Amino acid sequence: MLPHSFLKPDNSLSMMPFWFWNDRLDVDQLLKQLGEFHARGIYGVVIHPRIGLSTETPWMSDALLGCMRVVIEAAQRRGMTVVLYDEAMYPSGSSGGQVVAENPDYACRGMVMQYEPPVDANHYLVYSGKTQSGRTVYIVDRPIESAIRGVHFMDDSGDVAEAGETWWDRRAPEERPAATDLLNTDAVQCFVRLVYQRYYDTFGEYFGATIPAIFTDEPYVMGRFSPFDPRPGTTGILEHVNAFLGYDFAPHLPALWLDDEPDAERYRADYQRAIYRRLEETYYRTLSDWCVSHGVALTGHPANADDIGPLRHFQWPGQDVIMGDILPGELAVTGAPSTQAKCAASSAIHLGRSRNVNEFMGAYGEDISFETYEFVANWLLVRGCNLLVPHAFFYSVRGARVDDCPPQLGPNGPWWDNPELVEFHQRCQRLCWVNFEALPLCRVAVLGRSDRLPELVCRSLYENQIDFHYLEDRHLWEDAVIAEESIEVGPMHYDVLVAERAFVDERVLDAVSGFKSKGRLLILEECADFVDQLKQFVAPMVATADPEPWLRARIVKKGGALWCMLFNEGTDAIEPIVTLPERNAWHEVDSVAGQVVGAVDGGMSQSIALASGDIRLFWSES
């Protein structure tokens, strides 16, 4: 018999969409929509103040918090959860301009290259010297006048300003609040006080239960919209950069702008790593420590698709699939966005986090199909995601609001009254249960860095149904237990470490020297028969009679049982001959009906048909 907890998973495992509060807020309408969510199998929301919000309920005002309280209390009565969003629009860290309003010295700073010495008292010379071309340049630390996206339209009517070719062009003008210097610890502490502490002071009795987490959204070191072509920085940043890199970076600063400077690519990468590490300490760790001490999880996601380093500071690590980056076929395995779901799932398993999050569907456009919505959800699930955050359910689609990063997936959307939507929500909730507190049967680690993850080597693994996790390199010298035949990180035991050459430096080689001596470090560019060498140490999740480049397989152990997901992420239907691992009988499970619909003998080959985007679930009880 299927586990009751699969058939009736906890409400916390349901989808948890962004709920755009983007117009004049009416309490009755908020409660009506919350009830509609519940009726359709949505048992949690992320309240997201969004462009179009009325100036009657400005960011962090008593009026806005009062509307939140009504919803939080109603959610508690219904057994639902509410995640709070930490910004007025995005990127996070500025409290809708309130941080800089409180102290102008907290405004975002950066470094600017210019050809004259600085004259402003608030502009500090960091370096001057001749470039490769012989011209003298001055690198100056200064305010860069950057902003974040605003939560209010300049004209509160929200009428479309003028026609354009795309939904982005049709957005009405919005305010641009001043961005904060996120590399400044004092500025970040001000942000925490204005937002996180204010939330706690207002809703503290719900923290850890009805309010399980706070969502921080893609903090950018330089905010947005600066007119000065800056590079990340803050006053005194070079001291940190030099200490992190172990050499004097000052003579290489021009390389951040000029392509013809010696080794420009290398120095840009070094500088980025140093800045990211500073951001971890000033921003992510500050928020994380506050959340831990106040009984909630920090969740959300960093700015870039393959940023795995900051995720160690999230209790619910996350990523974000946007802009049509993931679609059937090549986009499913190509480019930095293709690393996202594995990035968050890998971080969670290594750090002992029970949840990992993926925001998805933002800016996919107005005309996406329901099949695309399902495809992206399945793409995330087969990679280990266990908390899906659809982008977004719009409170209002009046005027230009409808053009804010569509699609609209909620009450004003095209599928809202389709019974298949309820089934989709239920199926996703059950598959999130499969991924929740489960141990993946995975023996391969893929080497990555805090700000960059490989994709080419991973494609070879996906195409051969070999599951893996990304392993950020600093685990190797911080907390991994490394023997000659295994690398242990958290609950995972890896038999082989695979890498692309660009990720293997001397520190990595020193850390895994004994493991490497046993042939268990495989570098893609150095293996004539990479997959064959890999299969000497690990077997695919499932065996196939013929190569199946678009078949994805995931097997996890949960409560003594095994669960297997098979997914077709290609553009065409496939019907592979598959052999599941030898064990007691496997049962195919209809995850919508919650029923066993067939049996498959372990070790026996069987044809399994999968349309593009289909996911099929199998269960082998203990």
C-alpha cells in the first residue's frame, strides 16, 4: 500500500507561489483569493509587494502590514503558510530606498575608471597608473547612483504609458528607489532592522509556524541603472580583495574595464570571487544569523544561476528559472541556467537542509502553454527540488500590471478553472514529498566553484542516466572526509569526482591527492573515453538498451522504500527499453490518482513510453 504521507502530504509541501500585491488592496478580495488558492491545492504563498501597489499602502507601512496580518491570520486558520518577502520589488537589500533615506552614507558605492583625478570629497582615489595603451587612468571609489525597481507606478493609475512590441516595453514608468551598499555591514544591519526586525516585531507570534521563512531576492552588489559603468566595490574594498586573493590587486584594476590588459579574464574572475565572498559575509551571513536566532528560515536565491557559494547561508537554499531559459531540448542542458535546480538541491543535501527552492516561470511571456508550465516543474522535480515557487499569481491585472513579467498563473490566468490545474498542483505536492527528506542514490560529485558551475561534463552524466551533485570546491578543505576511495560530505558518499579542467587548481589537487591516485578524479578534457571510465566506478540509475540522451533518471531512498522518477526532457516522444535496479517488484504510481497502476520487475527490461515533458513515477516498497 502506498504510504499515507505520499497520498496526503503535508500542506507545507504544496506549491508556494509569489502572490503579487500590485494594486489597491481590498481585504475581502485578499481573503477571497486566499480561499481560491486553498480550494485549488495551494497551501502556501509568498506575499510579494509588487509594481502597481497603491501609495495608500506603501512599503512597510502600518496599512500594508495590517493587510498582511489579516492574510496571515486567515492562513493560520486554514493550515496554510505565508513566506514574507523582504523588499519592495527587487533586488533585495534596500527596503524600497528606506536604508539610504535613513543614512545617505549607506548608498551603493562602486569603482569607476576615469581619465581625470577625483575632485569630489566623497570620491576616493583607489589607484592611478598607465594602462597597456599608455594612457593614465584613475580608479575611483564613489557613490554610483544606482537604484532598485520601484513598487509604485509614477502615475498611480497604472495605465499603459504607450504601446510597444513586448510586454516589457508596455510597462508603465515606475519609481526608482536608491540602492544600498550591500558590501557595507552597517548598511545591511540597517536593512535588517527596517525589514526583518519590523516583521518580527509585528508578526513574531507566527514565526516558525504560519510564517516559516523570509524570502530574499537576487541581491545585486551594484543595484541597477547606474550611469557610470561601475565595478563592484565599497570604501576599503581593496584591503579585503588583497587578503582574499593573497596578492596586491591594485595594478590589475584596469583589467576590470579594459580587454587589452594582460590576463584580463583571469583578474576579472579573481575579483568576482573576492567580491562574492565579501557579499557572503556582509549580506547573506547577516540575514542568515538573524533568521536562525528568530526561528525562521532564510530562503530565496542569489543573483546568478550558478551561484552556489551563497546558498550555504540559506536554511532553504534556492534558485530561479526565468526568461524562458529552460525549455524542452537543448535549453534544458545548455548554459548556466541549466545548473540551477541541481545547484540548490546539491547545496541542501550537503548542508543538511530539508528544503530547497526554485522560483520558476518569471518572464516566460504571455503566451506560454500549460504544457510548458508542467515541463519546467518536472524539470525541477527530477533534479531534486522540493519546494516550487511559481511566478506568479497576480492580485490584479489592471492596466500595465498585466505586463509585469508574465505569465499570470493565478486567479486571472487562463487555466484557473481547469480541473487539470488542481491535479497538477496535487501531483507536484506529492513529488515534492518524494524529494523531501530523501537520500538520493547518487555516487558522483561534480566539482564547482562558489560563483560558477560546469555544464558540459554534466550533460554527459544526464545523457547516460548517471545522477550527480555539484560539490563546491571549498567543501574539500573545509568539511569533506576524503579517503582514497570515497569523498563524504554530509550524508553523501561519492565514489568519483568529475570535473572540467578549468575548475581544477592546486588546492583541489592537494585536497584529493590520495583519491586522485586511485583514478577517481576524472577530468573531462583528459579522458578519451570519459563515460566508460566513469562506469568503472558507478552504474547508471537505470539501464537502457540503447543510448537515451533525453531520458533523465532519479532514484531516492525514503523510509526504507525506493522511488524512481523518469523524465523526458527532449522535444520528441521516446520509448526507451529500461531496466530498473534489481530489487523487489517495482510499482508504477499514478501521482495524480494516488494509485498503483502497474508492476515492473527489477532487473527486467521494459518499454516505457514518455511524451516530451512527461514524468513517470515508480515505487519499490521496503
